Amino acid sequence: MQLMNAITDVPGIKVGQAENAEALTGCTVVLCEQGAVGGVDQRGGAPGTRETDLLRPMHLVQKVHAVLLAGGSAFGLDAAAGVMRFLEERGIGFDAQVARVPIVPAAILFDLGLGDAKVRPDAAMGYRACEHASAERPAEGNAGAGMGASIGKILGAGGAMKAGLGTASVDLGGGCVVGALVAVNALGDVVDPASGGILAGARPAKVGPVKVGGDGPFADTLTVMRGFVGKTALRFASHSNTVIGVVATNAALTKDEANKVAQMAHDGLARAVRPAHTLFDGDTLFALSTGDKKVDVNIIGAYAAEVMAQAIVRAVLEAKAAGGLPAASDFQSP
């Protein structure tokens, strides 16, 4: 199977995006209009989410119709109303007899400090993202929910870098595909999962009269955390960080299995983001099953972690400088 290396390689998945480039915020919607079995795993200490409880086992609703990723902090959850309106107009949703109710779980990231804090994703932007949805390869980097994303913030905005949105996929054979899409707005650094080398993250910065982080391009968040300045900085660290994303497959999964795949996908997050799942991050990953391919859930989960790590790397490598923050491409040799 010829893949685009994107979550849209999964049959039944479309992606639409809308953003405000001047305000540096936006949203990304993953549409599964025929319905998809959904799961979620939330591990960070500062999440902003919607409709996640219904994804857990022992709850009535079995399928979702879209997942929204948005900037704007908690304000950005408003964009889900636009996604619901788009789906309702097309007769898509859970049949509640008197109405069809679209099921749209969502997660947000905090980007208010980078662009215009007065401009956030709203219902109109969510609707517009749905209008743009297609099975084509979605834009990466400064796009959708990744428009205002940043990373490496332990030393404050002066040492941070621009990040964004990334996607990846893998063909497991027999027509089975696993894909991932993620917006990266982490406190920590993004590293090469193979070598552990930092690709983007905290840069050396002055904290008062002291320069912290050495003389190289990256300060290394883990190293900074061990020192006096890092320990002090953590007391005042912003809660404006998170990695939010979706993994999808056309393998047949039960609701329990979808939740397990979302859980295993976090292994990929932890391989590519260092440190991950801190109290200052809202790390939340969704899992979607759109098909009926018979593949062991352990295989799906293992490769969900792989494509999640790849998508995170792409999110920083495809990002461009914005809001006064440099991007990984600014540090690469010509």
C-alpha cells in the first residue's frame, strides 16, 4: 500500500484545519463521519478536555464522530460546538431518538502567551476546519492546533522554541494501517527517539544575572532541572504545556482495546519528549478504530507508539519560527 505518511492513510479518517496566523492559534479536527470506536488516555497533570469520560469502558456511547484538537486553552473547547453543528447538519451523530447528537471529544493546548491572547478557536473556526476536511495529507508545523505551539519552556519564553503539528503512519500489511497526528506544546525537549539527541527544546537563557544552559544551542531540560535555577524555575513553571494527539487504525478494536492503544501510544510520546507527563503538561492521546481488519491489539498498540514518536519529531522539524521563537530548522546546517 502506498502511504502518504499521515493519519489520513487510515480509511475513514479525514483531517481539517483552520487557524489565525496573526494571532498564532488554530484547531485541527479528525473526522470519522461513519463513526469510530474511541478510547483515550490522559497522563499529564494539567489537562483541558471535553467528552473524555464517555470514551472509557462501561459507558454507553461506543462510537465517536470526530476528535478536536485546539489551541486557546479552555476557551478553545468552544470550537467543538462548530464541529457538532457541521455534523448535525449532515445527519451524523448518536441517535437519541429526538435528535442525532454528534460525539466530539476534544483536548486543548495553551498558546495564549505566544500570539494574541484575545483570539481563540471558537465555534466558527471549528466549523471552518470541518469544511476543509479531506483525506489528503494535512499540513504540518505551523498549522491548525499547532499554529501557536511551543516547547522547551523551563527557562521561560526567552529560552523556548517553536513547535507545531505532525503526522505519520505505518502499513502493517494486509491493508491494515496505523496513523498518528499530534500537536506538540510540551514543557520539555523533543529528542530523536533513536539517539536521544535533542532536536528542539529549551535554549540557554539569562535568568536574572545568570546565564543558564551552557554555550550550545540547547540547554537540555533534564540537566537544567537538576540545578538550583531549574529547581527554582519549576516552582514558578507555567501550566501552559501539553501534547495532544490522535492515533487511528482500520483494525477492529473494542472500546477496551481502543483505550489500551491510547495508553500504549503514550510510550511513543515518552520516547520523543523529555521529560513527559509532568504536572505542568496536559498530555492527552485519543485512539480511533474505523475498520474491521483482524490484527492483534498488541501489534496495533506497539505501532501506535512508533508513529506517535515519528509524528512528534515531524511536528518540530516542520515548524517555522514565529512569535519571536526560533524553530528547529533555524539550527540545522545548510
